Amino acid sequence: MTTAATATTGPDFVSFQVRDRAASARFYEEVVGLTRLAGTTPAATVFSAGGTAFAVREPFPGVDLDAGPLGAGVGVWFRAPDVEALHARLVAAGVPVVQEPFDGPFGRQLSLRDPDGYVVTVHSRA
């Protein structure tokens, strides 16, 4: 039986394994608008993403990032106060927008494809 002392909570940390960590870090910082945290490790660049940390990292040993579509079946969502402004930045940067902005159950939202092919959704509702 699970008790409060043994209960698992989370997610607490999310990371994407990427081909070019520096390029992915620039993308998430400059285009998506995440805030880079101090103390980045040699293998990962970590960002503040609300109450959960998010990182782009070097692949784990034995991981082939070209073996199939990255992140298939997994949904990762970020929140942004102005989805339309983010959309404009994405379009200006030539980022593939998988789902154009629309009003959904989580406010204004859109989905984008990052440089490694991960699909990320961004919504506006707090």
C-alpha cells in the first residue's frame, strides 16, 4: 500500500535526448522562450518550465536518435501567456507548426516540431 511517505509524485523533470544540444538549447531559449537555469551539466542544458525542470541532453549510450520518430506517443506541453506572439516567432524562425493556434480546453494552443522532430504543444491557460 502506498502512503504519503512512499507516494511517487511528478513529473519532476523532463528531458529530450537531442542530436545537437547547443542548437536545441538555443531553440528552446530564443524561439520558444524558456529560461535557462544556472548549473547546466556537461551532458544537459536545463530550463525552468514552471514547477518542472526541462532539459535537452546528449543521448544516453546506445540510444540511436535516428531509429524512429522521436517522442512518438508522448505529449509534452508548455504554457505561454501569449500563444499568438509565440506563433509569430515560430513562423519568423521557420519552425514547423504542426497545429496552428486554436481555442481549446487549455486556452489558446498550438503544436510545433522542434529541431529534432519532437512535437511540443504550448497552451495559454494557467
